[in-house]
Amino acid sequence: MTSATHDKTGHRFYRLLLMALPALLLIGCGGRSDPARPMYYYTLDYPPPITQAATPLPYALRIERFSAAPPFDTQRIIYADKDLHRNAYASSRWVAPPGDMLAYLLARDLQRANALQAVIAPDDVMTPTHVVKGWVEEFLEEGTTAPAQAAIRVNITLLDADQSDPVARVLHQGTYHARAPLAERNPAALSRAMSLAASQVMIQIRDDVLGVLVER
């Protein structure tokens, strides 16, 4: 009795296994991940200023890393294709968050202009006389216009590092924005247009910061 029952149970198990095998194979094939698509990285670049100051101002200016509003606080390349809809390119990224790229460009431009005694990187231990802080409010491909545009909006604050009074520390605050048209709707065209918009914004920021420091 026990042997017959065992044989019937075994046959039933194998029949069920054979019936389920095609489904298991399909699950296995469907669950196999596709090869990862390559990721492409884009940066901002434009020629630094050619003109140089005859005599640098006697200040050491630190450019802090700019913070950013979501969703611009990552390396994702964001675009808008509807009024309140935001999306990101799947296989493309910025080489660094927008705040880092813009802070680097401002520091580079000020250094190349020879306008200050020193331009200090965020992680440098040198004590500054003044500090620039920034906040990226907008950094995206605006696809709701025709043609699509690269849009930048940055808030900048210039601080006197020697002042203990938080109000007196603020020497200048300003919002800077620019747009540049895209030749095509893709990340490569966006990086070129964004570089143009960034150059326009950086010229305004550089002139305002140096203008305030000249008057001190």
C-alpha cells in the first residue's frame, strides 16, 4: 500500500513538473536583464575671458559649491515637455551636478581675468576675505517653446567673510538668468546651448561681483 501510494505521488509530481516547465522557461527568459545601455556624459564649456585686469584687487575670494533646487541637484539632464511635467534623458548625464559645473566656471573666469589676489576653491584651507554662494533655481531644456531652449537661473550672494554681523556680511545678492536656443532636441545640442547661456550668466555675475569689490 505504501509503495503504490509513493509511486502515484511520484508520477503526479513529475507530470506537474513537466506541465510547469514551459512556464518556468518563459519566466527565466523574461527575467534575464538586457545588456546595459551605455551612459553618455556632457559638460559645459566656453572660452574664458581674454581681458585681464592690470592690477588685481587685494582680496581672496572663495567660490563655494552652488546648491540647487530639486530636480537640478543631481547629474540627471532634465527637460520640460509640458507645463508642469519634468523628465530626464535615460542614457545621458551631466559630468557633475549643475551647481558644481557653474561654480567651477565662475572660479575659472575670475582666475583667468586676474582680477583678484586669489580665487579659492571650496576645499582649500586658505582663509578668504570674501565668499560667493550660489543656488541653482533652474537648469533644464525648456521644450514648451519653439525652438526648445536651454534655461539657466542662478541666485548669487557675495559675503564679507570678516564681518560677524549676518546682515552686514551680505554685500550683494542677485538673480541671473539666460536662455539659448537648441539646434536639435538632444543632450549634445542642449550642452552646447547651455554652455552659451552659462557664459552669458557668468559675465553678469563676474561683473557685478568685481564691481562691488572695486567700491570697497
